[in-house]
Amino acid sequence: MPIYLFWGEDEFAMSQAIARLRKACLDPAWVQFNDQKIIANQTEAILEGLAQAMTPPFGTGGRFVWLAETTVCQTCPEAVLTELQRTLPQVPEHCTLLLSCPKKPDGRAKSTKLLQKQAQIREFSPIPPWKTDQLLRQVQDHAADQGVKLTPKAAVLLAESVGNNTRQLWNELAKLRLYNPQNSAPLDEQTVARLVVVNTQSSLKLAAAIRDGQSDRAVGLVAELLNRNEPALRIVATLVGQFRTWAMIKVMLEGGERDEKAIAKAADIGNPKRLYFLKKELQGLRGQQLLQTLPILLALEVSLKRGGQPLATLQTKVVELCEVCRGYRKV
């Protein structure tokens, strides 16, 4: 039973996975007869898609039925649930049935529990910008897929340059592959720096400026991020993640914890070796100080969600955060 549920907001990564799935299922000569995409946000559309999944394909190859933007994992009418229970166990081998949605499935819903038993579920959510280990691994995986060899430093620079933008990562790797078609030797960081479009300002750099108490630089970074159409709430999400990680590390160190694996696990850090650099970043800061930033960040998020003007709201709170971080440094 080739049944799949894809969910997440990384549309580019999901579209690539769907393209691979479709290609594996369909015979190119019979695509127009056996390829169905249905916007499945209404009961009738979902029922139609399930009926199509039970229909034998025309000609050779299989049938590919895609229920896009489906709502069955959030709200599932009784009629749809009944049809899912009847259809999913009976989907024939010659049909690939794919359900996709941007939102995380509701684990309490009966439809989600059914799909957990009957379908292969894959998440396509952007990697949080502060999880640099995962971003680096993503670069390495995509580079291997495209046959692009990179030195370790070049891979790190590429990860820093594109962040969690999988579309840009794919395009930059395609550019690097054209630059080095013979793939004779790994590309170094100097080559990557020349060819890759670098996002010179990022939310992580903003977090670093706040941590160092650099009010003027932080205010300028806020303006530049917003001018680049970076969503204000995404900036806040990155700041929250980074300061939460820093606070957890510092509090545990001040509490006497010396087991780096335990600290890394608590702070959700994939590679404990990163702690060496993170501890250097936090020199001169105190755990209580970092904890004081979290309520400010929460107030910032609430203000933005209530309609606060992004530039003024962000800059005001950023200055407040810088003062907190600078305060203990004066002691």
C-alpha cells in the first residue's frame, strides 16, 4: 500500500520529494491519464480522490493520486473518516496515494491515528536557523544528491550563507556544479564566497549583537532584516531559540554540570563539540541575565501578534534586550 502523508511549510523540499514519488510511479507515456492532483479541502474532493485511488491505471505504469492541501488531519467529517477507514487498507499496489498539508497533523484526531498506521509520514518543516548542525547536514546531503564536492569549511560557509532556504541551497549548488563540471576536486570556501549569494545579515547575527550589548548594530540589523522582507515573527522565533539555548547552557554550567553530553541534550544541540564555541560566546554573561531576556522576547512576540508595528516594536525591544545583556558586563 504506497500511501504517503507529507506535511510542513518547506514547499520546495516537499515539491522535490513529490516529483520523485510521481516519477517512480508513472509511466511517462501515460502520465496524462494516470496523474491526478486534487485540492482536497472539501468533503466532496476528498471522497473523489479516494475513489480515484481505487481506480486501475490506464495503460502501463501506475496511478498517482495527490490530495493536496488536505484538511483531514485537522478536521475530518464522519463521512470522510468512514471512507478513509474503508479505502486505505484496500489501496492497490499499482496506485500511489499522497496526502499533503502545511500544518502539523493533529495527533488526537482519529484520521491522523489511522494514517499513522496506514501511511508513510514525512515532515518538511524548515530547520530552525539556530540549529546549525542540522543546517550543515542539510548542505552535505543536498551536495551529495547533486554530486557537488565541498571542503568542510566550504560546506559551513554555504550553510551560513543560505540558512534554511532549501530553494536557494538547491540553486546555489546547481551553480557550483556548473562551475566545476568535472568535479575534479572539492570546492573550497574561497570559491563558495565568490559564487554564492550570501545573506550578509541574519537573525543569528542580530542575536549575537544583542548578546554583546551592541544597541546601534542591533537596531540597524533589525531594519536591514525587515527591508529584506524577513517576517518579524520569524526573527523573534530565531531570537527565542537562540537565547533559550544560551540560557540553558549557562544555567547548567553555573549549576555545576560538566557532562557536555548532558548539557547538549538539555539544550537540544546535536553535536556536543559545539559547546566549546558556545561557552566562549557566553563569557562575561550570567545565567540569570540570559533568563531575563526570555520574558522580554515573549512580550515582543505578543506585541507583534496583537498588531504592533514591526520596525518600531522590534527596535524598542531589541534596545531593551541589549541593556539587559550589557548590564552585568559593567559589574
